[in-house]
Amino acid sequence: MKNRILTQVSILGVLIVLLSMSATIVIGAPFTGVQGNSIKANFMSQDPDPTDAGKDVDLRWQVVNTQSSIIDNLRFHLDVEYPFLFEAGDSPDKNLGTSAGTNDNQIFYVLHYKLRVADNAIKGTYNVTLNWDTGQGWTKKDFPVYIDPKRADFVVGALVTSPEKLIADTQEAKLSVNIDNIGKGNAENVKVKLIVPTGFKPTYSYSDEDSLGIIETGGSKTADFYVDTDENLSEGDYSAKLEITYRDENDEASVYRMENLTLNIPIKPAPYLVVESVTTTPEKLMPGDKAEFRINVGNNGTEKAEAVSLRVFPDASQPFEFDEKSDFVGKLEPGENGDAVLKVTVDKNAAVKKYLLDVELRGIDEKNNVVIFRRTVPITVNPGTPSTSPVAVMGIFVVVGAVVAGYYWKKKK
């Protein structure tokens, strides 16, 4: 009887020691076990499930000692890698001290760890490794922990350009880009900046930025940008960057995040019309001349241009009066040239200097898209007497004849 009482007191003492450790013995929890010679660790739960980036997560294991002998010091160690951190006030090492084996299926330890999830953790399943030592060497086992951040996550949707076919030497091209939120949370105060590659530049200040406000989870909004393309830009795909700043709706600290996405901008093959040369008749243009401007147009692109024409946009401050403001050139294959001819009268009071005429070159590409290029044409007015016209010559003959006739009439008298 005395031995039986001593045995019960010993077991009670062990139980009191175990209850004072960081792991807890739970009575009444369901577990089926038999007397054996091992430690069994079963993953019970993670809280929350799934866990979120930048948050704490509680991990719990059910630990059963089925060994027939008492373990003097049952130790546990948790190995973790990114994105888990021991920054929640917990330690990877836990000592349970003396542990008595049991064949009671309602007695087990609850092993508890608290971890911090990294702020930049991405969705996925990650393993943690639980190690335990019974005094006879370490045993380890991997357990999965699931992360699914409840925050915004962006992808680039459709890109629409205006003009529809983006080519070299385009001014004020509009790029409309869909920004899709595929994350688990709403994004607030979303701002997007377009970082353009070489060969592109913003049309005007802040035309490479747009504010989109709130993009709800599963939602989409369109960012609009305006850019110019260089005249020597080759056809091909160009990689730009979208720099997105936003605040997660679920972020209690209201920290602004940044996400970078790649935007592919295609420059299509197209005609490329240029002014190759300009000649005037007379060659040396003077005030009062009636003249002819011969403008040579070339196609330096990779596609033919149909129905090429030239139109001049005269400035009221310039001393030129055009009979016709446009002329038809025709079809130009890549590498071909053609002439546009404009008839003009130079004002008799024209200042002697170089003038820059604005002209528009227009054509149709192989997909029936209109392509337009703005160019300038230099015209120089030189000092000197204006060229004599046939009417002026006839007037001179009339005057000279009248003088000669008057002379002979007086002589006869």
C-alpha cells in the first residue's frame, strides 16, 4: 500500500513539473497511442491560417511521449528560414525537462511557437523543421506553413496605344495601361510612374505619371501616359518599367509599398517620310519673285507608303503666298524618293533671311493606317533686284518705244 502511494505521489510530482514548462499537458484531448519507444510530434494548427505577410503566426504541435522510461530532459528546437523570423518574442529552443512516457491516449503536450512573417513574404507553402532530443540524439521532421498575404498584388493588363500603330517620330502618343489587382486586399492611393527606355521621352511634365486612387481586390484601373518617340527609333519591342506605389488597406501601420512591373512597348514597322532636299526656281530667291519650290520627299522606313502627299502650313509672318498649299507625290517604296512642287510669290518687301516652313508629309501604310510626319523646310530670301517678269519687260519696251518716237517727232518738227 505504501509503495502504491509513493508511486502516485511521484507521478503527480512529474505532472506538476511538466505543467510549469512552456509546453502544456492537455488532458481529455483526443489521441490514440500505445506504449512504445518514441516521441511523436503532430502538427495541430497555425493561427491564422493562412498567415499574412508582416504578421505574427502561432504554431502548435501535439507531442506524445510513448517511451516506457522517463526522459531526463526532453528538448525541442525549431529551425526556420525566410520568410519566418524569431522576432515575436519567442525562442527556437524549448526544454520540457523530465518527461514520463504514457500509454494514455488522452495525455499529450502542446508545443507552442510564435513567429513573425517577413513583410515582403509572397504567397506559398514554406517548411519549418522541428527537432527534438531525448538524450539519445536529435530527430527532426518538416512541417508546412501556408502564407497567403491579404494585400494587393499587381499585374500589367492590356496596353492600348493611340495612334493604334506606334512608330518612330511620333509626338504625344497615348499609352493606356490596365493595372490589375490580383491580390487578397484592396490597394489605396495607387500612383503609377512610367520609366521609359532610351528612344522615348515624356511629352510634357508629369505626362509619365498617373494617380489611380483605390484598386479593389480583383479590380482594374487604367493608367494613361503621353510620350514622344525619337525619329531614329528602330522597330522592335522596348522594355519600360511601371513603378507602382500604394498603401494596403489592411496595413495598420499605413506603410507605403512599391512594386515594379515590366511594360513591353512595341514599335511597329512603318513608312518613314523625310524631306531629302529643297530647290527653288529661280535658284537665288529675291523679294518680289514668282518662284517654284521643289521639295524632294524620301521614304526611309521599312514599309511602302501609298498616296504620299505634302502640305505646307504658311505662317502669316512669312513673305510667301502659295498658289496651292499641297501637292501629291504618289507611292514610295522603302528607299524611294519623289518630288512635291509648290508655286509661290515672294512678297516684294520680304526681309532678307532664312525662313523655316512647316510642312506635313502624309501617307498610308500597308494596313491602311494613315502615317503623318511634321517637318521643316528652309527657304532663304537673298538681297538684290527681283527677277524681271515678262509683263515688266513688255512695259520697258513700251516706255523705250515711246521715248524713241517722241525724239523723232521732235526732230521732224
